[in-house]
Amino acid sequence: MVILVNGDDAGALMRRLDDGSSTDDGEPGNMYKNLGSTAEERQENLATIKEWVGNWSLKRSEDLTDEERAEITAVRE
């Protein structure tokens, strides 16, 4: 999971887990529903993941600036 967050696929996992609040269309990612059985549980788990990641960005890795990448606090392997 770490490599998906702060590696070559930065943003891919975030897009899939996002609740839709970070997208133009407001649609949640296809994995958001798996974060919990209730809306409250999903939001709590998403908040935990966002805290762990640091800089929650839905950008693709190649689109991240050096400054944005430096704000990602998840360990890179």
C-alpha cells in the first residue's frame, strides 16, 4: 500500500478511496464503499488514511510537483 501512495502510482489509491469531496463530479471512488459499513465509519476510516498520507492529492505521480510530493508523509519504499 505504501508504494501506491507515495510511489509511481501516487494518487491512484487516493482517487479510488476518495469520498467524492475532492472531485468535480462529486462521485466517490470505487473503493470508498469498502471503508466501512456505515457512512460514519467510512468517513472515520478515510480521515485516518488522509492523516497517514499527509498530502491528500488525486493527481497522478507525474503531475505532482516536488513540493507536493514532499508533503506526502507516508513512507516510500
